[in-house]
Amino acid sequence: MATAEDVIEPIPSWDPYARGCPSRDVLDQIGSKWAVLVLGELGKHGACRFTQLRQRLAGVSEKMLTQTLRTLERDGLVLRTVYPEVPTRVEYELTPLGQTLRGPLRALTEWSVGHIEEVLAAREEYDDRAAKR
């Protein structure tokens, strides 16, 4: 007679440190510079049009913003809504899953702002040591 252990497969362990683990892809994506900034803007302002995001994210190219939004949409973090108007209006907003990243991203942003002087000093010290080698 089959037992529950024979029928139920073990739950996989999602370890981003393991080669080939899909959680590594997710971590790579949400940790990218533009994804962090896009998610932060959408979390701060709610639904935005492409041109609004591009204006608010100084330095992002149209191509990079498009790629980032598509990847975030594919991962279920961003919802793209097309309104049947003339001209067509498209808005992007965080999904409920994307909303769950607001806290961790806020913490990262606060950390980077709170420690930027220490990081800049460390970089300068490192560069000085490297120049003397």
C-alpha cells in the first residue's frame, strides 16, 4: 500500500546560491539598478505612464526602461494596462506581488542614503591604496 510519503514529492528548496535555481534569476532582476528604481517610483507614485517613468528616472534609456518593464511584468511584479483611447494610453503599476517589495526596497534605499558618505570614503581610501601599488 502506498503511503503519503510515496505519493507526495518533496517541496523544492529555492536557494539563490545554487546554480540554476530560478530564485537567482528573480534576485538578479529585482536587484538591478533600473528595476529597483522603477519599482520604487511605482510604489511611490502609483500608476504611471511610460513617459512619466522615463522623466522621473534620469539617465534611463527608452530601450532599458522598456526591457525592465517587460521583465517586471513577466515576473508578475508590474501590471501593464492599455486603455482603448485615441491616442492609446498605457499605464504601469505594481501588482499585489510587486507591492510586497516596497518594504525591502525602501530599506535598501534608506540604507544607501544613510551610508553613502561611508561608502564614498571607503572608495576613496581603496583608490588611494590601489594607486600606490
